[in-house]
Amino acid sequence: MVYLTLFIAFSLALALLATRAINQRAREARIRQYLTPKDGSAISWLNQFLGTLGQNQQKEVQQKLIEAGIYQGSLARYFMPAKYVLLALTLLTVVLVDLSQTNKILLAALSLITIIVMPDLLLGLRKKWLITKTARQLPYMLDMMAVCIQTGMTIEASFRYLGEELQAFDKDLCYQIRRTSDAASIKGLEKALHDLSERLPTPEVRSFAFTLIQNLQYGTSIAKVLGDLSEDMRRMQVLSMEEKIGKLSAKMSIPLILLIMFPIVILILAPGISQLMMEFGQ
């Protein structure tokens, strides 16, 4: 019984060592595959190596970059490695700098939060600004689409045409129109318009998408409707600007009170208060 137990233990030890050896060889093979350039150039080696870092998050990062108006999809592979390198250099600098232990911990925590959170926050802010800017440019696109439809183009053909011609006018709006046109050729125009309204969740884009979907379902005349919709959007933009101008006077009252009225009151009262203090002091 003792020999059987020793034999089983010895067999398990050999199996464990063999498994570790196989895993080590597989790991070394993967590392050689990553570190060996396919065409012998240093640039290809760097691209291949950086592509392995943060590979699970590259699609999410690429989507964030596209939503923020950065359409170079190849930059997504450098986003997470750049974060790691910058974070390592910052922490190394914090360790080497001559500060107290508490200040080092606070500086390291602040650097960690800034490097990790700030890029995503900036991308989110740029995404909101881009959505607002694209919605503001939409009436001009509606006028051009109405002209295209009046010349005999279909809605799909006008999307393809505007997806090429709007590049010089607004590249972000052009990208959205081109993406909608490509999606319409695969999934249908109605689904592509739904996706457009989800990518740009503004009242203007929703009205535009609903109008075109209604035309597809009921076959109504679309050229005049697009012209009227464009005019309504411009009128809403003017009303929104007038509303902001009307609120400006109320917002200006706060710095007016803090920066002008309080100093004037202090300048008026200060000599009398100083004189009274001198008299009571005597």
C-alpha cells in the first residue's frame, strides 16, 4: 500500500512537471511570435507588440474615439499602452522626487486618477460637443438633400452623394451620413436611420429620421417636407439663442454683485469704520 501511494505521488509529480514544461514552451512560443517582426522592420514589431497590450479593450476604445470624432481606428491600439507608460513614468517620478511620504501618496493618487480618468472624460466631453455641432449643421444638409431629391435622386442615392460632397463642409456630419449610407445598403434605410438617431440623440436628428421613416412607410412627398423641417430647425436654433441671451443678464448679476458692488460698499464704509475705530482706540 505504501509503494502504491509513493508510485501515485511520483506519477502526479511527473505529470505536473510535464504540464509546466509544456505550458512554458507554449508561453515562450507565443512571446517569440509577438516579438518577432513579420517583415523584419522595427515599426511592424512595435505595432505587433502594442497590439497585444489592452487587446480586450481596443474595440471599446476605438468606439470611444470614433464617437469623439477621431476616425483613425489604428490609434486605439496605442491608447492603453500610452496610459500604462505614462502612469509608470509618473509613479517613478513621484518615487524619486524629494517629498514626504504623505505628499508622495497624495501625488501618486492624484496622478493615478488624472491619467486613468481624464482621457475618458475628455473624450466624453468632445462626444457631447460633436453631437451638438452635428445637429446644428443638420439644416444645411437637409437643404442639399431636398435639392438632390428634386433633381430626381432617391433617398439612398442622395445619402451616397452627400456622403462624398460634405467632406469639405463638415467632416463629422459627412462621416455620419456616409456611415448611414453604408448601413442602409446592408441593413436597410429604416434600420440605418434608427442607428443614426441613436448615435446622435438630439431632437433635430430624431425629427429628421422620423420624417424619412414616415416617407418610406407612406410614400409622401419628401422634398417640401425636408425644406419645412430645415426651416423649423433654424427657427428653433434662433429661439434657443434668444433664450440664452435672455438668461445672460441674470448670470451677469452674480459677478456684478461679487466683484463690483461689494468692493464699492467696502470703499465707502472703510474710511468711516477706520475713523470710528481710531476714536474708540483713543
